[in-house]
Amino acid sequence: MLKKVAVKNQAEVEALFPVIEEIWREVFTPMIGKAQVDYMMEHYQSVPVILAEIREGAHYFALRAANETVGYTAYELKDDEILFISKLYIRQDYRGKGYMRDIFDWYEKLANSLGCKQQLKVNQDNQRAIDIYQHRGFSVMREQIVAIGSGFVMKDYILEK
């Protein structure tokens, strides 16, 4: 069974960080390259950035199974009508074990209880994730291309359910 353990303070973020870094480097290096992953780890997924997001209302959770952290997820509420899933990652060794289904079921119940739509964004080159999201009922709403600094660009799709 998958447990969601709230991550709220610096010690908890620091404990989760090795899993974040492992997943990001494994998933994104083949898509966007090591230099952009390094940049994004510093500017988007560092301990100080995550703590700032939590202070601003993001909800982070370590995903645990059999006393092991197998991934993490985060969401925030936008305008009281969108449950924005900002992070949803499972470590490579734990994929294909139904954990993603558990998380999606949890988000579905949460969104329904709040009367919200679900929304997320995904790298345009992450076809595996796109396929999973579409299988779960998400539809591509639009493309989003954003310059993030140092010559790097994020090319994403915004999906909604």
C-alpha cells in the first residue's frame, strides 16, 4: 500500500531531496540534457525553492511503500477551481507496480471533494507520461513554451481533466 507522507519543513525536504534528484536526473537528462537538468535542479527543485513553494501553499508528499520512499508528488490549488498537480514522480525501480494508479485515484477523490478540475503539465518529449495521463482521462489543452533563463526553454503541454 502506498502512503502519502506530508513534507512540510526543511528536515523533511532534505530527507526527500535525494529521491527528487535521482528521479529528475534519470527522467529528464535523456530529454533535455544534463546542463538543463542541473539548471532546473538549482532553480526549480532545490531545497530552498521547495520550501518557498510550501510556504506559498504547495502541498508536497513523499510516497512511501514498505518503509521505502518510492517517489513524490505535489499539488497546489489555483483560483479555487484547479487542483494543479505540479509533481508526480515514481522512482524507476518502482514503476509498473500500480503506485501511479493509487496517486491518480487519490487526486481524483481530492479534486471531486474540492469541486476542482485537475491540471498538470508535461514535457512534450515525455511520451510515456503523456500516454499515462491520457489513459487516466486527461486531455491536452494547449502547448506552453517558456524561456527559463540561461538559454534554456521548457516545452510542455498543459493537460486537464
